[in-house]
Amino acid sequence: MIMRKVLLVLLILAAMATLNVNARTISQHLIEIQVDGQENTHISERYVFSFDNPTELETLRSEARRIGADIAGWRAFDQNIYAHIGQIRPGTGKIGFEEKEGDRYVKIEYETRDPLFTAVETTRRTTYQLDSRQLSAFQTGSVYTIQPNTKIVIMIPRNGRFDAEQINPRPEINFETNRFVWSGYLNTTGAFEFEYWIEKQIAPTITISQAIQTFLPKDEFKVLLAILLLGLGVIYFKRNSIQEKIEGYIIENSTPDKQNETEPVELE
């Protein structure tokens, strides 16, 4: 009789443990990738929890106090919580539990050890190409899969340009903010393809007057301009006289110098 009661208690505890495990789920996984246009990226991953059992929220709070900012500790707590984009560059990773606007979530922020976008330089632009190897966490064989509760957001600089037809798979695009969203459930064969470019600024043409204004104060520039205009006016009104003097000088200096001519020597 006692054994039956013990077994019954054990079964109830096992059922409660199973219920508690199922009571806490990650309802949303949001990955935001902010690109600064110089191959640098800041990544934020947010794991939003939902609870069927109110006691699980208190359990999560307790675990959050225990784990603190230990990235490996959070993964031990839940195998889904880790950096999904590349590998964390040492010294950039941080993690913590937050409660904001009714959401309870674990947030991890980091930068990747290797560039997420590689730069290709030309004379007119710099093109940034996504290195799909950094998304290997979503890869199985040649297939990339984004789960239904997962969303990947890429934000490129406002001056970035792109060809939407060349992005694979096709994301949702906000053309005003250069924001791209891949939402699950999504299956794609082959690598993710994404690139954008930034046009290089061509140096403006600087006129002589602009150059003078740059190096001279305003009043001195006006005086110098007046002298220059006066000189041009004098040259214009005396152009005929100046032209005659130039022609006379050319004729005078082009006449052979008789004194310097060498007398021919007759040989007997």
C-alpha cells in the first residue's frame, strides 16, 4: 500500500515536471543586424518567452539572477539561446534577462569575429556582399531553414543602394529605411544572397575664385578681384599696342645676326 502511494507521488511529480517544461516556451526569436557600411555589424538577438504556468515566470526570474551575464550558462539553461550569426568576437558579447512592455525575454548582443559582409572596391562604389557561411546555424546540408517563430532583420545604411531582384530569398523590404526582413517558416536551397553598395563621392570642381576665397579673407578677396579686373581692362584697351610690340619683338629677334656669321674659308 505504501509502495503504491510512493509510486503515485513519483508519477505526479514527473507529470508536474513535464508540465513545467512545456509551460515555458520561446514564442518569438528576433535577430536584428545593424550594418554601418564599413563591414562592421552589431547584432541583437531577442528570445521572447511565453508561460502557461505562472510559476514558471518566477522560476525564470530566479534562474536569471543565478545565471546573470554568462552566455554559456544561458545556453545550458536553454539550448536555443546562443549566437546564431557567425561567432562572437571576443569582448563584444553581453546577455541578460529583461522585462519591458509586458514582454519577458533574454537578449544577447554581439559583433561577429569575421565580417558578415565583405567589401569589394571599385573606382565608383564599394559593394558589400553577405557571407552566407555566417548563417550556418540555419543550414542543414544545402538547405537553409528559418523556423516559424524566427525573424531575421537586416538594416543597411540609408545611403546604401541595392537590387531587390538579386536578393535571395526575397525578403520583405522597407525602401524608405533600407530594412529587410526574412520571416519563418522559410526554406531555401542554396546560399543566402544579399548585397548592397555605396556610391563614392566625387570631388567637386573648384574654380579659381573659390580657391582664392578659401585662402583669403572676404575683404582682401574683394581688393584682389578689383585689381585683377582693372589689369584685365588695361590689357583689353591697349591690346593693339601690345600686339604691335610683340610682333616687332618677334621680327627683330628673328633677323640673322650678320656679325656672328662665319666667313667661308677658301682652301688652296
